[in-house]
Amino acid sequence: MTKNTIRKIAVLTSGGDAPGMNAAIRAVVRACAYYHISCVGIFRGFQGMIEGDFKELGPRDVKYIVSKGGTILKTARSEEFKTEAGRKQAYKNITEAEIDALIVIGGDGSFTGALQFSKEFSFPVIGIPGTIDNDINGTSHTIGFDTALNTIIDAVDKIRDTATSHKRLFFIEVMGRDVGHIALNAGIGAGAEEILIPEENIGLPKLLEKLKKSKLSGKSSCIVIVAEGDKTGRNVFELSEYVEENLPEYDVRVSVLGHLQRGGSPSCFDRVLASRLGVKAVESILENKSGIMIGLINDQMAETKLEKAIKGEAPIDEELIRISEILSI
């Protein structure tokens, strides 16, 4: 497909919502308008493709959304899209709407569906990484990661006020089912005494040893950041019970931040990142590119094949682990 044949581009958000998705939608819509191309918003992700839930969007339809969390296009997980019949219906709807290319804003699961759709129907697809987990290969930052970190640090700062006032130990669980990027960065930023992540299973005895050392060093309170996928204990509550039994001098509490981390107005960094990714995605389609994700590497826009973005693992920063060990003294 050449540049001159692109007349209409569709955009959707899929998977978990992330602050900054609206900024990316806005960038796609306005970049399309700048290049005199029609833009269609698909509601509720791939499920909306199957149901034909489309709406043409112009520059004024996306005013004031750059500061809003969540996604105006809504998001959903579609089991039906995993079936051949579901994808065929989605393709029928998208071709009947005369859509020439698709931009998918989401994470690993969203890119998996987008890639399969692209291959089955030879349809141009570009991915934009939108997930607070920052677990996509081919980009240093995903949309929503920075905002989530700031939300967590704000919450931890408030919890620390209580921890120091009552000489308490707080286990604070943050998101990160498979990777510890959120926990590691937020832990360092909030000055946590310990950080537990899936990549490093330190074990309960070593955790106890570290907490005893902190107590002996003169610390009267303690913050432990725990990624939800950490395997030190079965869950954060087991960790709490274990420490209470073995370190009775600590008054132990648990705080699970949960979906608080997903919401809120996106940070300036996420707004700018989403804007850059959105514009670049549209321009990549006009350059006859497909099957790639637009990411950020060394502060420059970079292209990664969707296969690599899906199969690759965003490795944990070993330098940050080393720094956290030094700073926890």
C-alpha cells in the first residue's frame, strides 16, 4: 500500500488502561487531520472491531483530553477476537468502513492480537506501547509508567508519615505481576528500606535477616515495597504474618495500592511521550510501514518489530538493583 492510497486510519486502545492513552489518541487524530487523512476511533478495543463500534474523529473531538486519565475509547479484553470467526468479522467491519490501516495502543496481549490480525489479512498495523508495567521490549518507557510511579511515590510518602509516627513496618504492594520495574523504581524513589521483585526471590529467611539488620542500625520504622508477582512469600499478607511472628518488636501493616496506580491525570513526561508516539505512528503508516511498534530509545523514536516486542523481555535494570542495596543501609 503506497502513501497515496491511505485515506483512513483507525485507532483503538486495548488491555489495561494507562494514563496517557488519551494523549496518544489525540496525537493520532490530529496527526491524521494534519496530513488530510480521516481518523476513526474504535471503541472497546478488538471487541469493538467485531461489533463495528466505530466513530469518525476530528481535531475538536479530542480537545481537552490530553490531561485526562483512562481512555475515551474505552478498553476491553476480547475472547471472541482470539477465534478465527471473530477476526473475520472484525476484518469485514473494518473493510466495509473503508479503513486502510490500524493503530493499536496497548501492551503485550494487544500486540499479539494485532500481529495475528495483520498477518491473516495483510492489513497494515502499527503498535504504540501503553501499559504502566513498562514490560515491553523495544522502548525505555511505555505510556503510563511514569505517571504510575509518581502516583505510588505520593502514596508511599503519605504512608511513611504514619510509619515513622508509630514506629511501624509497612509492606506496600504495587503492580507488577511478572516484572519488577514499578517496584524497583518506586522503591528507590520513595526511599524504601527493602524492595521485593519477581526477578529476585530472596527468600523469607534473608528478608528477616535484612529487616533485623535495619532494626539494629537504628531504624525505628520501615517501608518494604513488594511487586505483586514477588515469590518471597505466597502473598504480601503471608510476608506480614511471617515478620510479625519472627520480629515481634515491629508493628506490621499491609497496604495494597491496587488500581489506584492506573488512574489519574498523566504526568508531563507521559503526555509528551504519548504525543510523540502518536504522531510517529501515523507517519510510519504513511511511509508504508506495518507490523512494527513505535518506542522510545535514547530519547529518540525507534521502531521494533511486533514479534520482538511481544517475545522479548524488558530486562530489569541491574544497576538499579545495586543502587537499592547501597541506599538501604
